[in-house]
Amino acid sequence: MNHTADPRPGRPYDRSRDALVLATTLDLLAEHPYGRVTLDDVAARTGRAKTTLYRRWATKDELVLAAVRSMGRPPEDGELPDRGSLRADLLAVIDSPWLGGPDRRSALFTGLSAAARSSEPLAALVRTEVTEPYVAIYRRLLERAVDRGELPAGLTPRIPTLAAVIPAMSDLQLAGATRAGTRRDFFVAVVDDVVLAAIRGAAASPGAGGLIGSVEG
Amino acid sequence: MNHTADPRPGRPYDRSRDALVLATTLDLLAEHPYGRVTLDDVAARTGRAKTTLYRRWATKDELVLAAVRSMGRPPEDGELPDRGSLRADLLAVIDSPWLGGPDRRSALFTGLSAAARSSEPLAALVRTEVTEPYVAIYRRLLERAVDRGELPAGLTPRIPTLAAVIPAMSDLQLAGATRAGTRRDFFVAVVDDVVLAAIRGAAASPGAGGLIGSVEG
DNA sequence: TAATAACGCTACTGAAGAGTAGCGTTATTC
DNA sequence: GAATAACGCTACTCTTCAGTAGCGTTATTA
């Protein structure tokens, strides 16, 4: 494949399973708390020796970091067609295949959230690679809705607040809500509420306002 | 104080700081992931010897268990006056002093959610001591709203789904939303959206419906 | 074929943390 | 005062896990 490979002598790196290693790291992060994801497990589940993992990534954090980077990005402008309404746009984000769709993506976010608490560089990476692109999407969708006339022009958006509820609901489990439906069901319900409220003007009291934003005066 | 104390000879247990130990355990759980809350820390922060802690609670899990039990319960029917509207009722739940109010309570739920993933008995306890009473409150509030005529009588409630979003938002941090306001601000925004949508009929598509519930036919 | 470097494997080091043993001290009952 | 048991303290055991060392094997280049 790659004819520009380095001309070093000796056996070359076998990169064929690197992607599997990264994916498995994410899988484990979605399943267990960060502290219980061990490199021995990753090695065993991917058929690589632990020492081989350390030849690529110097520390556990660097492996997780690389795994996060390998996730790709949420859908960009071009891949996010205008569905004609704010509700349809938000549902399209939810159902985008990024990270395996809404349920797996949500579980993964839960794991990353916990991992970010254990390592500041990792937290920074999660912010730039996951949070900010995600927030940018919502900002764009709200601009569209304003352009469309669905939302008032004077809207002060509360993007991070909105973004917080859509991608991740780690406490669904705490509330036993998983038995009442999938995570996707939950997100759809939120979207239904949020959009209807925004369009009809949720801001009952000044300063409060709904998740999407508030309108001054 | 207690004249019915056991008549055993020897130095009696000094219970004076037991409550402090339990409270400190919860504080640490709100601050760090479960795996990084150590009994050495609890001992140091409470001025007790680690061995003394083990004379009361046989394992770390039992300590956490006792701490959860010591939290008390969310406000019961009698302590939850009818505020006249669903919105006011929900805000009253949010602002109840249980567990130190909305922000601390939310942080604590985040910690408990993580802890519950590490221990099945602990998960069961969190369900019965935290989740179920909390869910019962929402059920009661929705019944009131139906009685009041605010919500339609044929409502199929989605209580666990609603309960999931109100008490805990561990991923606010992931989305950087904490900088945009307190956790309480977030909950209030959710309530504003959810209530407005429920009252005006959010269920745009059958089967979907908002967080509060859907109406058949 | 010689040199090189990745491979898997086994075995290790070192740190952290749950849980325990033992001891001298202190508060209580009889 | 004697017996008892909790107290704080130090020091330990045991387990888990991040990270490393060394070795025989294998894939590659020159």
C-alpha cells in the first residue's frame, strides 16, 4: 500500500491491528470506569502483547488520547444536510453514525467524562476533539433555525447547556430509565420538548429561558 | 444522652464523629471518581484512625452504603406543598435542601452513579434509597398536574425519563456547560422546556412524546 | 547471509490502596 | 483498683495495575 514507508532496516511495525486496539480501548471505556480499564485487558482482547502496545503509546493516557483522536469528528457542515426544521436537524445529529450511533456514542461519552476527571491533558483533548466540534454543530443548527424564521432573531443561545443534555446521559442508569427505553428514545424526547418550547417561547421568566436560549426584552 | 446504652464494660464507642465520617465520604464521592476515594483520605479528613473506621464498617462498600443511607430521603408528600402549578412544583423539588441543594446534590449523584457501577449491592441500595423515592415524587407531581387540569387525563407518564434529567447531569462538565452557569440553571431550563412542551402537547409524532409523557390517540 | 528491529512471551519493579495485627493509651463498668 | 474494650498509631500483607527488562523468534533491508 504505502510505498513511502520509512527505509529503516528491520521488521516494520505491523499496523494492521492498531485500529482494533483503539476501538477496543473505547469499547472498554464505555463499559467500565476509567480506573478499571487495564492495558492487560486491551492487550488480551486485541491479541497483541502489552509490550507491543507500549512500543506505540508511551502511557495509558496516550493510548486513550489516541483512541479519542481516532474517533473522527461529529458530522461537519457538508455532511449535515438541511432537513427543513430544527427538530429534524437535531434528530439528524442524534442519528448520525458517528461513534456507532446514539446509544454507543452516549455510553462512550460517559466513559470519557469519567476519564477526563483523571487526567488534565486528557480532559483538554476531550474538550477540543469532542466537546467543541459538537457545540459548533448546535450553534450552526440554531443559526439555520433563525435564518429560517423558526426562532426569533434576537435569540441569545445557550449552546453548551443544550449540548450537555443531547449527547450524554450517564445517569440514565441511576434513574433506571434504561429499562424504560433506549438512550436514543431519551434524546428524542428531549428534542421534542426543547424544540417545541423554543419555538413557542419557553422563557416564562426573564433570565431563565429554556435550553436553547432566551430572548431579551 | 442515651441512658439505654448497652451495659458492656470497657470504653464505649465514640459516635460523635460518625456523622462527619459519612458526610466526608459523600463529599469525597462528589469530588473524585469512586476508585480514587480512599479510606486513608476519609480517615485523615475526619481525624479518625483508619482502624477505627474498620471497627464500624467492615468494608469500603459498607461505609459508602451507610453514607448513602444517612442522606435521608427526598422531600415526602407532606413536605412538598402544592405550589399551584407543575412548574412551581418541579422547581420546589429542585430547590429542596435535600443533600445540600441542587448543585451539591447533582455532584453527589454523579459520584454515586459511578460508584454504583463498581458494586452491585451498592447499585441496588442507590436504587431503593435514591432513585425510587425520587421517581415517586415526580409521579406524585404529575398526578397533581392532571388533577389540576394542567395535563390531559390520558397521559402516559415517562417518569424515569423525566427523573433522569432533573437530578443529575454529570456531563455538564464534558460539555463545558458549568462555565455557562450553575447546575441549578440547567435544571431550571429543562423544567421550563419540559413543562411548556407538556402543557402545549409536545408529542409531535406518536410514540415519541416529550420527557413528561405522551397521550394516546 | 548479516544486520536490524518489531513481535509475543514471561517475569519483573514500584506504587497505590484495601484490609489486618499488634501495641500502648484511655474511657468506662463493676 | 481490676477488667474490658475502643482509641490512635505504626507497620504490615495482599492484590491490582502501570510500566519495564530480557529473550528467543520473525519479518524486513542491504
